[in-house]
Amino acid sequence: MLPAYISHSDCVRHEMGEHHPECPERIGAISDHLLIKGLLDYMRPYDAPLASEEQLARAHSLSYVREIANMAPGEGYAQVDPDTWMNSYTYLAALRAAGAAVLATDLVVQRKATVAFCNVRPPGHHAERNAAGGFCFFNNVAVGIRHALDVHGLERVALVDFDVHHGNGSEDILYDDVRVLMCSTFEKNLYPYRGSVPRGPNMINVGLAPHSGGEAFRAGVTEHWLPALDMFRPQMIFISAGFDGHREDDMGNLGLVEADYEWVTRQIMQVAQRHAQGRVVSCLEGGYVMSPLARSVAAHVKVLIGAD
Ligand SMILES: [Zn+2]
């Protein structure tokens, strides 16, 4: 049984115009670096399948899923929100990204993989039940979580989100689902300008001041996430793995470094060992400067797959 590495070439065909930060090169920058670091030697590669309408409709309304399908342009671009655009491959890529989370869930729950990392785009954590936004169309982790709960019958699943932006989409979909605990850290007063007041008791929102650095990030996780996770005893953990809080990434100002991503991954894996038989699925969210993105993902994956 090996860790799973899930991606798809369709994820590189989606693009939102020249100079858009959420660019196709992200996928190759990550896979190249994982290859160079030797980490892919320890993982089994899988092609992401297409998520079905039924799978997507566990996290989104069916009318929203069909609305996105209908917006896909035959050529050129279709604007979904000021930052979020579709080209003729976007719908396929979005189905692959959500399908990756479904496959990852199947592999990990059925003990065909120890853990899984999904190197996919578009990202998902800003996609709400009925709205795209922030470069996101379908909420990949939420689709995976509902698959774990509704199809595999798990009773308690945790989502942890360390992207520099608040996962408003995940909160919108999951805040009234008592089977889910969501723990997030994010930079305050940054897009999507939400998260300061949690929408449900199952939401642990840790807003961090700009420039507060790794020490404040680690304190937030230690003081707020870990006690809540230990009390909740998740049977499986999903990670919204965003790396745009890195100090070399101009999308945010938290000033995190690779060692912080390594540290938080270790905390998550220890919770997973205590409560969840080590079952963890990690899905790529943000991270927009290629070198720190690739290095941070490698630091994360090394601990995720136990190669540290
Ligand atoms: Zn982000």
C-alpha cells in the first residue's frame, strides 16, 4: 500500500488569461519538484476521474452544477466573477479536480492507499454551494468529504485549511453539517473578507494578523485546532492545502516558510494517527509563485507520506 498521487493533464488546459496568477504552470512546477526530490518514487500515480453530477450535488445544488456546465464557452473565455474565468477546458478540469478528491477518498477509505495528495486545479475552497469565486468552481474537498460521509458511511470527518485566504466556500457548504469539523487559519482583512465570525459551532476560524509570521500561525493551530480535533476524534482528515501564505508569495502577508508547512502537516498527521487510522486526503488550493509553491508542497508531501 503506497500513498496516492492524483493529477490530470486536463488540469493544465484550464487557464484564465495571460498573467492570471492561478496559472497552468503551477501543476508542472509541483510535479517536477516532487520528482526531483524523489518523493514521487514513494507514491503511486493515478489519473483523476471526472466527478459525476451526483457526486458534485452532494456539495452544490444541482442547478448550480448545471449552470456552470452551461457557462462553459466553446472558445475564448467566459467570466464567472471578476477573478474567475472559464475557457473551453475549464469545466473538464473542474470535474477532474473534484473527481480527484472522490478517488482519493475511495483509495484511502478502501485501504488501497495510505494517504493521497491531489495536484489539481482549479482550486475549490472559495466555491460555495451556489456560487463560484476566487478562482474556484466546484469545492473539491467538500465533494470528497460528502463522499466519505454519504457513500462510505463515515460519521466524523475533519477539514483543515491553512491557505492564506479563508475557505468561505467550504464553510458555506459545511457549517450546518454536524458530521464535519472545519479548522482554518487565514490572514485577516484579505479576500474573501469573511471568516471573522464562524457560521456554526463546527467552525474553528483562526484569523491571523498580517505579518504575524510562523510563530502566530503555530500558536493558532496549537491553541485552537488541536484541542478541537482531539475532542472531535475525526475518522478521516481532509486538507485544503494552500501555500499562498509563504513569505515569497505576494498574494498574502503571513510570512510563512516551508518549515511551517512541514510543522502543520506533522500536527495533522499526529491527529490522524491518534483518531483516524492515518487516513488523510490533501488537495491543492492556493500558492502562486512557482518556486516557493513547489518547495512548500514538497515539505508538505514529505511529511504526509511519512518520508521525513
Ligand atoms: Zn488562497
